[in-house]
Amino acid sequence: LNMQEGSRFKPTKATLLTIMLCSMLMLMGGAAVAPALPLIEQVFTGQDTLVSMIITIPSLAVGLVGFGMGALADRFGKVRVLGTSLVVFTVAGAFGYLMDGSSGEQLYILLVARFIVGIGIAGISSAVTALIAEYYTGIDRIRALSYQSAAMGVGVLILEYTGGLLAEFSWREPFLVYLIGVPILLMVLLTMREPQRDAPEDTVRREPERKADGRLLVICYLTIFIAMTMAFLLPTKMPTYLQTELAVSTSVTGLFLGVHGVTNACFSLMYRRFVQRLRPFTIIVIGFLLLAVALVTLKLSESIASSIAMMIIAGAGLGMVCPAVSNILAGETTSSTSGKIMGGYSTSLNFGQFAISLISVPLFAAVGDSYPDLFAVMAVVAVVVAVAFMVLTRMMGSGAPSKATS
């Protein structure tokens, strides 16, 4: 990929659109094929644990290589890594459509392909978020990060619903959704250039010598890990619940999961208004409290209506937490560290998604295979996290989180 460094390149509206399209793919590791999960379980009978990893193993890959991909982006160029990662994402993602048969060997081959999808997503996530941190400053950066979180939510709607529609044909068709990477790659080639590192304007807006607050980075990484652990219960557990307990079709299941993405997008777009009135840590507290309310909803009433309410409220909570965390992290970056810092964000986000596949199995058994009880337990965790952030807000006073909004 020959992507030259643009002299004093300034992002255009087309560049921002491309960033948003790339951001749609950040949560796409399992999103597109989640509605087809019950069908895949029928094909590979007796291997439910391995089948569930079709959804979560891309997240494991991102978690393992996310930081490294961010470091590569810092060294070889964000746009170059982004373009290469889109190629990997598209080829490995669509590979599932070519699978035939139901043998254990076929399942392992599919899991390898899914791991490679995760490597592609790691590069996309690290590079595109780092580009936001370098392309934009001040209110423009807050706006771009809000748009990014919104795009992630819209991506969930589009990809979940499209995957659900394609699953009406067979379990393989949803993998074709990954071909969306082709037009997005063309957009990257046409609208993006490497940020100029040595221009005087850049040294003014961001002091390269300034070191990031390590304590704040750890808090942010842990926060997004926990948030994603809770949020990813929905695409991993809700399809089976909706289709077995409420007799909902795969296409409607995709629409249900997409509602979560729409609400996420709406609240992400409102983040720039929230941050003008509230500190980022306070926004995170509210987000986790909303997640808690969402997760306890099924415990109060098992119905289609309560399932929709759960998706909406959870989307609102995630739509507050994600832009708050990414905004704080963006305030800690320099041109030489943006890839690594945002790679850490991508790593934590995806480790959280993968972790729930390991946590939910013994937890689900412990609560007697009850979906409402499983979500209620996670709701308690969300409340504990919210309280912890209330304490952190007081301990850190007017310190680091506020400078992220500058």
C-alpha cells in the first residue's frame, strides 16, 4: 500500500466520514454473525463452547496484538497500518462463507480465520483512534470522538441486522458482511494521509515531551474492559435467549441487537454536550448506573418489551462510557505515543469482550441457567464500578480527567 505522507494534510469532511466508516468495524468481531450463532451450534453439534468462540475469538486476538499494532502504527504510519488491516479484516472475515461441512477440523479452521479477523480489527481500531487524536484538537477532537462512538453503535445496528437477514439463508451467508471492508479501503486510499509530525503547529498544540499519566491510563483501560464485559453479554447471550425463550427469528434478533447500537450512537453524539456540564468521571458513573439498570431489567419482567428496554438502556450507558474514556486517553497522547495509547484502549476493549465468553459459562451454570439471574449478577458489578468512580472523582479532585476535554 503506497500511502505517502501528506505535507500539512488537513482532514476534510470526507476524511471524517472515512474515520466513521472504519470505526463501524471496531465492534464487528462477532457482531455480524451473532444472530446466526444458534444455527452454527446446530451445524457443529456438541461443541457449543468452541462455537461461542466464533463470536469472541476476534476480541481475544485484538486483546493480544492491539498494543503491538498500535506500536507498529507509530513506527510505520497510521494510515498504512489502517489500510493493510482492512485487507486482512476483509479476506479473513469473508472466509467463513467458503466453509463447508460440520467436522471438528472445519470448526478449528474457522476459528483460526476468526483470530486473523481480530488481528485486522486490532490494526483498524488502533490506527483510526490514533488518527483522531492527531488530526483533531479541542472541541473538534471531542466531536470526532463522539462521532466515532456513534459510528460504532450504528455499525452494530447495520451489521447485526444485515447478518440476521443473511442468516435466514444459511449460517454461512452472514460472513459476507465482511466484504464491507472493500469500499472502506478505497475511501482510506482516497481521503487520508499520514499526519505531519514535524510541523510547528503540531509542536504547539501537543508537547511531544509530555508524558502520559500512567495511573490515569490504567484506570481508563480497566474501565473500558469492565464496560465491554457487561455490554458484550448482549450479542453472546441474547440471540439464544430471544430465539429459544421468546421464539424470535434471526432477522428480528439482529434488529433487537441493533437497537442497542442506535441508542449507543445517540448518546455518543450527545457526549460533547454532557462534557460541557459534567466531568468525564461523572459521565462514566452515570453510564455504569444505566448499564446496571439495563442488566436488571430481565429480572423484573421476561418479555419482548423488557428485552427492548434492556437494549435501549444498555446502549445509552455504553454511549456515555466509551467516548468519555477515549476522550480522556486522547488528552494523554502525543504524535509518537498515540498509536500505543489507543492500542491499549483497543486491547482493553476487546479483552473485555472475550472475557465474558469465559466468565459467562460458569456464571450461567451457577445461577441455574437463568438469563435474568445472569444479567442481574452483572448489574451488581456495574453498581460497584459506579461507586468506585464516585470515590475516584473525589480523590482525584480537579486533576487529570478534566484536561482531556481541553
